[in-house]
Amino acid sequence: MRKLLVALGVVAAGIGASACSSTPSATSTTTSGASSTEASTTTLPAVPVTGTSNAAAQAMKAALRHGGSRRSLHYVSTSVGDGLTTTIVGDVNQTSGTQTIVVSYRGVKATMVIELVGHEAYFRGQAAAIEVLVNLTARQSAAAAGQWVSVVPADSVYQSTAAALTVGSVISELALSPPISGERTAIDGGRSVVEISGAWVGEGITAKDHATGQLEVTKGVASLPIAFNGVMPATANATRFVENLVVSNWGKAVRVVPPAFSVPLATILKSTTTTTQPVVV
């Protein structure tokens, strides 16, 4: 999800130039429903989390550990920056998952679906979305557009393509970096939650960006993370970037079915490689 930060300008130009109205569809089957945690959060008067920042850090680690042990989850991520809005809806289990990504810029949308089944990923979408999200060239993205493309660990783009498609990889996106502090308790969807604050560092975001994040976790022995909010302030070279991620449907069955037919990414890369023939004298 955070990889979108490094390509905001590229995707904006790409969508405006080449997005079309067709929308790819996923072949996955899930039983996850709408997020119950999307209800508004009511903040109570400031109530410190017990003790110090160390207590807050331990609370975060416990929630992430408990969440990482669950068999599945559903998430909705929304990112806004530089006039670009990206929405990702995903359903994942411990070894596989599916996500639908919609990128909107000035009323034009580009969509892509990505699946992970075991150690093989698949994507299908429009050229503009592929160019940015999979990091292919414009020519390669055009060749891949509209069909299922398979990606294996030997492909250089495998790690970024398969990101946020398992429980573990989603949980890793929620971790805050020091300094971590507990600020207050709140009511979210009728539940008492703890809000933990810290630095936001990840792919596309460094400590120099001074980004901050807030993680909401449920109270109790087996606490779970339910929402993340991150803000990267504007700079002389970049606009303000905001991300919100809501997690729900813990443990509900998620089954991902690979597409019946797909083209290996290696085949597309080979077909779009330009070779220069020696001049015959």
C-alpha cells in the first residue's frame, strides 16, 4: 500500500493518458462482508494509557502479534495525495489473498485486481494501473493490460506485487516506529479502543518525511488492531499524503481461486524486449 507514495506523479499522468472504462473482475471467492469498524470514532476525554511509552509499545506489539495469528482478515485502505485517491479492498488468509485497487485522478479511474495463491501472484488491470503498481514500462503495461498475468518469485516485481496479500503482510503495514506513545481511549463502533501514536516509516516513507501514525487496538487480553491512520505532512517538494486502513472480519473464511488461464510475466517481458540487430555491410 505504501509503495503508492513513490509514484504519485507517474500514476496521475498515466491515468489521464490511458485509463479506460473497463473494470477487471477477480476470480476469488470470499465470505468477508462490510467492515463494522468503519463507523465514526467518538473520542473520549483524554485518558492516558497506563504507564509510559514502553507500555504503549508493548500494547501495539501484543495487538499485532494477536492479529498476525488469526487465520484471515478483511481490510479497506484509502490513500489521498497530490490529487490522487487510491482505494484498496482486500481479503487475505495466512498464505493467499485478493485485493482490488482503484486509483482515481480528476474523475478518471484505473483499476487492477491482484491475487496471491501460495507462491504465485496474478494481476489483471488497465495499463495505467499496471505501469505504476507493478512497475512495468509503458510498453510492457500495454501488452499486459486486460489479461491475467502470473508472477513468480523469480520475477523482480514479485515482492511488490504480492504485498499486503497475506495476514502477515497486512499486519506489517500497521506497525508504528519510535517514539511510540499511548494517548487516549475512545469508543469505535460501540467498542472501547486504545489509540497508540508513533512515527510512520515504511516503503516510500523515511524518518526525514516526519510522517506520523495512529493505531487503534481493541482493549482486552487478546487485543486486535482495527484501524490505522497515517499522515505525511506537505513539503516543498511534495503534497500532504494521508492513509486510512480499517481491518475487520477476523477469522472469516477467505478462499482465493487462481484464474483459469494466465500469461507468465516473463513471456510478456520477452515479447516487448527490443533487440538491436547488427548492421550487415
